[in-house]
Amino acid sequence: MNSHSQGCYLGVLGGMGPMAGAAFALRLAALTPAAVDQQHIPTLLRNDPRIPDRSSAHMAGGESPLPYMVEGVRFLEQSGAQLIAIPCNTAHLWYEQIAAATRLPVLHIIQAVIDDLRRLGLPRGRIGLMGTAATLKLGLYQQRLQAQGYDCVVPDEDEVERYCMESIRAVKANRLEDAYAPAAECIVRLRARGADAVVLGCTELPLAVPHALRPSLGVTLTDSIDALALAAIGHYQADRERERIAA
Amino acid sequence: MNSHSQGCYLGVLGGMGPMAGAAFALRLAALTPAAVDQQHIPTLLRNDPRIPDRSSAHMAGGESPLPYMVEGVRFLEQSGAQLIAIPCNTAHLWYEQIAAATRLPVLHIIQAVIDDLRRLGLPRGRIGLMGTAATLKLGLYQQRLQAQGYDCVVPDEDEVERYCMESIRAVKANRLEDAYAPAAECIVRLRARGADAVVLGCTELPLAVPHALRPSLGVTLTDSIDALALAAIGHYQADRERERIAA
């Protein structure tokens, strides 16, 4: 065994929800340029669904997920992670506290989505937002998008509940067949209000809207799972390039 | 934080290949009866693709993966795993040595597939086998299936290389679009030789043959990723039932 068998992991704080955590690992593998197993990014996924619900904590005074998330990130750090990814948008309401609890870099999913918009040819424009009620109400996307020159189109409270939350709950309950219609309805409404692109800004939403059905929706979609995976791949490629130059 | 935030994990020794490890975590979530995040099985997936190739070790005298697999299982045990799953059929050539290196129960993927055949209504019959050349040549499936009253239909060496290995290599290289045709050809050939069911006996093969396309192939398929996930779910449900009775 050589020294490469230990550490050097991408640490993934998953479980929020568990299908989103696993889908992140799958999309990470699918989007990594690799010809054989050994060229993929070593990943340690802690897919622990027992973390208290992020939306309930923010919207209804439920138990805070922060101590669980901090404990999870520290576990990943102690286990050899060199970079942290958190495939849950709502969890990023606590981003600063999580980042302060570890010496590792923590990817920011909202920034990853904005980088993805630029990659998709949208350096500015009107961006339609989908996500949990907590993510949208607390302006997690709006603040960063507006600071970087974008306008936002946000569903109203009733639409968030009927289309976004309905779809998210269906994914979390493994009713994928019920998740597509409400999500698609929201996308169509945001497009009708002039959105140049729509953000699937909750990691359950990419599971509700399968890649194969996206072209039919007639608007650019950015997927927070894929955007975070691309950010992780970019970080690893930059690290390897630095190592190559230093060698 | 309550005591449930620590430990009690299903430990997954993944990375063989990385897409199969992630797909296992995804199918585990999809197949678990759960209404909310918190009812899913806490999972720790070490998706480390740096483990030396299992087929090369057995067929071409390459570096042994065993020390890496033992180190991985011990890491999972130390991290709070209570049960181990290894979503790689070929890795089970070393099952006895891995199981001897940990005090945890280790699910056996081949036995999980045979249990799945019974669940699918096939307590006996002719079973077509697909897998790596190493898995098939060393009789990993044949020994257990025959001991439990099944007959086996095995592709010849040329078919293994042209259909099974070609499809497996395409998945490992992220060329999913090239993986379906050779796998489907092998399934059709095994069916023509009288197979009552065909085993996708390498964890890359379920990725090559998407669920949506399976009904068109005209033969019962058992999928070693799904079978292993169902075995893990069954193990957890039995544990919870024991806890309920003891409480």
C-alpha cells in the first residue's frame, strides 16, 4: 500500500436528504473526466439523515441542525478530508458557522450555482429561483445573485408551498413519480415571468426533474447538485495542477 | 444532540468502481420505506477508487487490493459502522479474508443476489451469469448457485470479453452511452440458451442497463446493486424489530 491510500478525500456532509447526498456522489463520478476507477476523486460521504430538518429549524423553531453539521464536518476532517461539500442548499443558511468550525475549505453551493450560470453563458440576467421556503424567504440566493449583478424572479409563498415544497417532500418520501409535475409547473411559471434561467436550488429538485426531461421545459436550468459537483472537480483539478507544477 | 447522532452506520466499502458505490447509496435510499429524511438508514460511504483493480490482481498478477479493502473496512468499523456492504462482486473473491478482519457482519453480495432470485419467484432454475472475467472464471456465482439448487448458464470467454468486460469498461470510463448495447447482447444470448433469469453480477452492469429499459429485454434480471441494498435494508429492519421487542 502506498501513502495515497489514506486521506486526500473530498468530504461530503450528506443526508440532507439522503437521496441528494447519494446523487451528489453519483453525479461527481459521472462528471469527472476519468478513464479508469483510479482517476476518480476519492470521496467520503457521511450520508446521515438524522440531522434535524433545516427548514423546520429556521421556519418553525425546531431543533438546530448546526451542532450535528459541525460534528459531521469535524468527523470528515479527522478522517482525512481535504475539502468539504454540503449537498443541501438550506444547510448553507449556517455556512459561516460551519466554515468557522473547520480548517478545511468548504465549497459554497450558492456560489457554485452562480459559477454554473456563467458557464452556461449567463453572466447576467433574470434568474428564477426554486428552493425550500426557508432558502427563499431568507434570501440565500437573492443576496449573492444581486451582489453579482443578477435580477431574481421568486415564486410567491403559495407557489413555494404548492410547487417547490410539494416536489421536495415527494422526493424525500421516495415518491419520485409525484415530484415532477409540481416542479415543472413552477419552472414554467418562472419562465413566463421572464426568467432567463431557473435554479433548482434545493438538492431534492434535480431528482424531481430528471436530466432527460429538462430540454422540454424550454428554459436553461442550473442544477445545484451538478453545480456543486463541478465546483469540487474544479477544485481537485486546480490542486493537481499545483502539485504538477511544484513537482 | 442525542446519542443517535453518532455511530449506527451502514458502512459501505465503495470505489470499486466509484459510480457503483454511489449508485448503491442512491438505490439504498430509493428502496428504503421512508416518509422523511430521518427514517432513512445512516450510511457512511468510503468511495475510494484508489483500491487496485480486483480483476487485474486475480487475472494478471497485479497488486492485491486486499490490504486496501481491509484498511477500508477497519476505518468504517472505527467510524461507527455496525454492518458492512461492499458493492463490488469481484471484491467478494476476498470475502473470507475481509470478513475475518472485522468483528462486524459483512453482507455477501452473491448471497444477496440469490435471495433476490427467490424474492423474484425463482427458488430454482437456470440462471444466466454476467460479470467480470475473474468473477466468472473463479466460479464466484456458480459455486453458491449450484449449492443452492440452481443451474448456471455462463457466457464463453470471448463473450465475456466482448459483452461483459466491454460494457463494464465503458461504465468505469463514464461512457454510459456505449455500455448498454454489449450488455443487452449478452442478456439476449443467455436468454436464448434457456436462462430463466440473468444476474447483473458486476456492480457496473446495473448502470449499463437502466431500469427503464429492462422490461424490453424479455427475461427476469437481478441487479447486484439492488439486491445488496435490499439485503442491507432487511438487516436494518430486523435489527429495529429486535430493539422494539427488547424495549
